[in-house]
Amino acid sequence: MDTSKKVEYWLSIADDDLNVAKYLLAGEKFLYTGFMCHQTIEKALKAVIAKDCAVNEIPPKIHDLSKLAAKSNLFDIMTETQKDFIDELNPLNLEARYPEYKESLAAGLQKEKCERIIRKTEELLCWIKQQL
């Protein structure tokens, strides 16, 4: 797959994940809304990494947004607000997967917070796309 198709692939999935997050918010599935926002940014960062990968290489199979941002060379140009936001999103990936964390994580995710997370996800996704 050529580079432009790899980038397009990852961005398409990021856009789909954001739409799923909005759908889940409407259904008041707040824990999974946050999870899908994390997935959105993860895929967008992997699009940036894919742009610089060799033809047959794929982005790393990691989920830590700070590490992906560093690997994409975006971390150093991110604002402190953007870095704080990816730090906020990071636990929504792994901790949402494990029963011992789900209850406490879900307790902190209410409608207003998830609406803010989606808005900030949209803003960061747009910024990442501009960097491509």
C-alpha cells in the first residue's frame, strides 16, 4: 500500500471512531464514548507515523498517546493543553478494558465531561490533520 493510501486508511478509521463516540454519547454510554475518543486520536497519530514509514512498514502496535505523539514527531510542537488532553485520554483506553477499573473510571465520565472530551477530540484531530 502506498503512503497516501496508508494515511488515508488511518484517517478514515479515526473519523469513523469519532462518529462512533458521538453515537455512544447520544446513547449515554459514557465510558465507551471516552474509549472511542482515545481511539480517534490514536488512529490520527498513526496516520502521521504511517506517512513517514517505509512502504511495507506499519505504525507501532502501541496505544500510549504520548509515545505515539513522540514517534510522530508532533509531541514537541503540541501545546501544553494538547499534551494535557492526551494525558487525560490515555487511561480511557486501557482502563476501560479491565473490570477492576471500569466502575471507577465510569464514575468520572458524565454527559458534560464526555461532550467536552468529544469537542477537544475534534479539535485535536483537526490539528493533527493540518500537520499532515
